[in-house]
Amino acid sequence: MGNREYDLTWKKSTELSAGGTAAVATDKIIILRETGAAGPVTRPVSDISGGATGATGATGATGGTGPSGPSDGTGATGSTGATGATGATGPSGPSDGTGATGATGATGATGATGGSGNVYGLEVEVTLGELNAGKVLLAANEVYQYTVVDLNVVCDGNFAGLTTAEIMDTSIGAVTVYSMNQSAMDDDAVLTKTSTGTFMYRLGEAITAGAGIQIVTTGGAATGGTKVTVTILYLIKDVEPE
């Protein structure tokens, strides 16, 4: 029959086949509307009841997946909490058995200015006659104060007659800087601040302010030797004149 659309109308019982009320294949039905027909048509019942099985309809679309049911007894996992702020660093504990560090001592006062700080030197030959008379090796200056930092004396000839030859300042008090015994004053002897028979009184210590430096003898006049050569290293400090 092809693809047709039917409106079925019940027949009266008198229109059915004789002998019963059930419809049989030879019975007719009236089709009010049939695809492709101009109006109502009459068809046998067999056209409706014995027709071929129609094609299987297309499979419907798969339904969407339903929401997952809750896990038995297990609650939803909570979100991870934010990281807490870093705590402040606590104070350092004391070292075992060690006392607290002492406070830094105050800075000492600045020392007095020591002049130029340059080391000066002199070398003076002193004859036998000058030694006996006393000879100035470094002139006095009222605005200077000298400090001897090193010296040596070279003897020419074997000296006798005196007790000591002394290097001292020219002040009234005559402060001794260095002393040589007569027994140490042999020919070609080089006498230093540590030589046997000598004594260094004021190494690195300032002499009287404004005074000079001289060499003299004690205990009698010197004889025998011809001269001594004196070398002195010294510092100069500026001072106010008195």
C-alpha cells in the first residue's frame, strides 16, 4: 500500500459479512482520507490487517548521562586551606654557658699631635778637644722638642782618663739621654743603645722642650783617643715657647 495515512470509520453491523459481527478479510472499510486519493475510498479489511510489517524505526538518540549519585557515606572532599603567614623569627637564645657580649668600649681620645712625624738624622764628628770642652750636637730651638729614637757612637783610638762620655740635653737640669763607660770606648768600637758598658736613658722619650742635645765627659778629661763620630735619629715636636 505504500506510505498511506488512514482515517477509519466503523461500519454498521448490517454491512458486515452475514453470519456474525466480526470483521473478515472481505469486509470493506471506508477511508475518509488516503494519501494520493482525491476523496474517501473503500478498502477491504485485508489491506489493513494483513499488510507487510513496516521497517524498523531509527534508533532514538542515547539519553544523556544522569548525574552521579553520592558515594556511600563519603562526604565531598573539602578545598585545600590557604597557607598561613610565616611567623616572626623569635629572639636568639643565649649560647650555653657563654656570657652576653660586652658593649663596645668607647673610643679613646685622640692623642696629641706629634709634629710632622718625620724621622730626622744627624752625624757629627767630635774631636778629643771638643769632647773635653763639651760639644753641641743639635742646636736648641724654643719651639721644638726633640725625641731620640736611635743612636750609635764610633770610637777612633782607645780613650782613657774619663769616667763616662754622656749625651744629654742642654737644659739647666741636663737630662741624660745616653751614657758610655770609658772601658767601652776602645778603638773602632761601634757603641749602640744595647752595647756592653753603655746605658740608654731616654730612648723614644722627649727631652726638655726648647733644649738642644750635647756630648760631655764626666770624671776627668779624656785622653788617648782622637775623636768619636756620633749618629742620632730623632723626631721634632712643635711646642709653644715659654
